[in-house]
Amino acid sequence: NAGVTQTPKFQVLKTGQSMTLQCAQDMNHEYMSWYRQDPGMGLRLIHYSVGAGITDQGEVPNGYNVSRSTTEDFPLRLLSAAPSQTSVYFCASIGSGNTIYFGEGSWLTVV
Amino acid sequence: AQSVTQLGSHVSVSEGALVLLRCNYSSSVPPYLFWYVQYPNQGLQLLLKYTSAATLVKGINGFEAEFKKSETSFHLTKPSAHMSDAAEYFCAVSDGNAGNMLTFGGGTRLMVKP
């Protein structure tokens, strides 16, 4: 049982480049989300999905796109990377009892 | 709207001393409350959660937290700190509805001195 799998773990981008952070879960969870973690600010919600074909914005959605074509996958796209998007990104899915399962994180640096 | 405040971004204790990490929340409905731990360069691990059952919740690694509605608090404690407890700790709140996401506090970095 792999749980929540994120790739890549580390990435360096140049300003203006685009990229996709991949997230997959094998627990058949309907609810998935993306957070970013910045020092002193905890984790902030970027986008979330309550099921295949349904996505919505969280607290800090600007500069990011998501899609949910399958229950398993929830990729996060950076359209035109900016230094302010340097952060650690966590994908998560919600299981029974409102327990959240986090991926291992993706460390992104935009130069 | 819900929010979480963690008092003290850094807490330092001696090995063997009591650990107390403070968390206050606001929520318009009875909350679900969580504590997560993050070790350097790793993801978040659930320590414990409160879901309206017993107000004193026991978690992993000897940690526990007490839900106090009158004080809107959910402080995390451990009677005796161990060097391996050094990490960052996050308190989080959810309104409990399926699919509603967590709101996190800013985190508290726990340092344990030998």
C-alpha cells in the first residue's frame, strides 16, 4: 500500500518556466488537496478536490492549476513559475474519520 | 471561518523535562483538532486527533493533548522530552465535514537540549 505518492521530491526551476507536480493515491479517497508550506506560516491550502471532475480553490490558488480526471491522480501545475512559489508542496488525501494522509513533499526552488 | 494560533514559534526544553506546545483555535462549529509532527526534510505524521470523543487524547510517542472547549485550546504535552522529539509540530483544525480541509497553525519548532 503506497499511500500518497508525490513526484518529484526536489526541483529547481527558472522564473517563467512551467511544471507539474504529480500526486497519486491508491486508497480510493474521494478528497484530495495541495498545500504549500512556508516558514512561520504552517501549511496553506492551494486547491482541493472532492471527487473526480470536481476541483475548487483554497486559500492561495493564484499561479496554480489543478485537474482531477481520475480518483487516483491530482496533479498541480505551475503555469509560469515565480520566486514567490519557492516552497515545499504537500499533496494529501482524506480517509475515513477525517484522517489526512500526506505525501512526502516536493521541495521546489524558483531562481 | 476557522483559525489556529500556536503560541511560540520555537520552544526549547531539556531532555527529561515536560514538553508543552500551545494551540488555540477558533471555529464556528464543534471542531476536529489534530497535531502533526514533521522531522527535517520529511512529510507530516499524525500524532493524534480529537473528534468529539474523550477530551484527553493520547497519541503516538508518548504525546497527549487535552481539548478544553471553554479555553478553545488543544495543547500538546509529553511528560519527559527525548532527544528524538526535536521536530516541528503543527496544530490543525477542521470543521469535521467530509472533504473540508485543514487549517494549520504556523508551527512550533521543538528543540531538546541534552
